[in-house]
Amino acid sequence: MEDKEIRIEILKILREKYNSDPPGIAGNKEILSELNASEIEIDRTITYLNGKGLIDVVLRGMGEMFHVKINSCGIDWLEQSIDDELEEFVDVKADAMNQPLQETKAPHPMKLDDLIDMGEGSTIEFKSSLKWDIQNNKFNKDLEKVIVKAVAGFMNSEGGTLLIGVMDDGQIFGIESDLKKLKKGNMDGFQQAIISLISDYLGTEFTKYAHIDFEEKEEKAVCKIKVERSPQPVFFKSSGGYSEFHIRAGNTTRMLDSRETHEYIKMQWGA
């Protein structure tokens, strides 16, 4: 399903089935049962709709667990937009059917503006820099560990995208300050630095699950790291000689204790 279609269908479901008086609340299981969409698509769409003020997230737990309800703004938007949105969607589908059969292409990666508009969530994280400490106005090597832990959290969850050079409020900071600290102060050098950090702290075998790209906005460069879910648990090797296990919990990266780690790994990988 297209993102636009999923947004409309979720709002329709919330309005028709979970907007009674008193207002009903739908969890993502209820939404998934109604739509032919993945949990990642539902998670991304709920985050988008919440960011646009069309729904209220009453409760958000670990991962993609949501309890949401449509609000008056969402109902108004749905009533005003659904006909035009669906008509446009149908037209696009009709045009595609009239075109000669072509080889299927991989979907295009999401643009920077789209990721920022969606806001931070279980599959999106913003980091202002790799090394530059904005608050103290100096380089801070410990910030590198924060980046790698976020990558590990995505690998141990459902994957996601890490943006470096974007502040928590979505403002563009850029990676130019970081580039000044690198021996090779360009995009290639930055990419090599990220790969080296993942290799050192997580293991070389996990570097293939992090796909690094760059995009410019407001004449500033932002690093996009598209992280795949790992087929096996990923541990962060701390300087103290012990291993840490991180996951995504809502819009944050969380370290689990030994008991939680054991239970999580058993649940996710059956180990």
C-alpha cells in the first residue's frame, strides 16, 4: 500500500470503529488486523499522523505498540481530503496499468525532508553531530559511542534511519564541524569513520547492515544511516571489557539489563 493510502485507511478505521462516545482507543493490533500493511508501515504512519496533529497517541510502549484515537483535526482533514486523495491515487494506478510492463525497481529511499517531517520515533533518530559537543562548544569523543549505540539499537529492533547533523527539534546543524576533526575531512572520510566505529564497537560482520548516504539541506550536509535489522543479536563492546545490549524503545535507545537481554533475545531470535 502507498503511504498516502495507509494514512487515509488508518484515519477511516479510527473514525468508524474507535471514535465512539466515550472515545474508543485502538492499539496497533486492531489496525494491523484491518490493513494489509506491515508493522513498520503502521509505526511510520502513526508517527506521521501524530506529528501532524491528526491523532492522539494515548499510550506508546516498546517498539511499535500504539494506542491511538482520531481527534477533531483528523476528522476534519479526513472529510476534506479523502475524495481528492483517493482520486489522485486511483489516477496514478490507472496510468501505471496503461504503461508497458517494466522491470520492477527497488523503492527509492526516503528523502531527508520526509524523515524530518515524520519526527523521531521507533525507526527514526536525530543526532546533531558525531563528535562536536554543541553544549560545551568542543569536540567530545564520547559522542561517537552514542551514535554506535543508536545503530545497535536499530539492528536489534526493526531497523531504522539515523540522521547525523539534525537536532532534536528537526533543525539542521550539519556535519561540517565533525569534518574538521577528521583526517580526511570530506564525505568519504566521514563514511569511513562511521564504518570504523561500527567495526570497533559492534563487530566488522555488522557493518554490512548500515548503509550510509548524504544529503544537503540549507547548504549543510546531513549523514543518513539506513540500518537493517540484524539476523542475530548485536552487542556493544564497552571500554570496561563488558558487553551492552541496546534496543529501540519508542523514540529512544535503551540498554537492557542481563535478564531483559536474555528474554528479548529469546523472543526475537529464539536463542
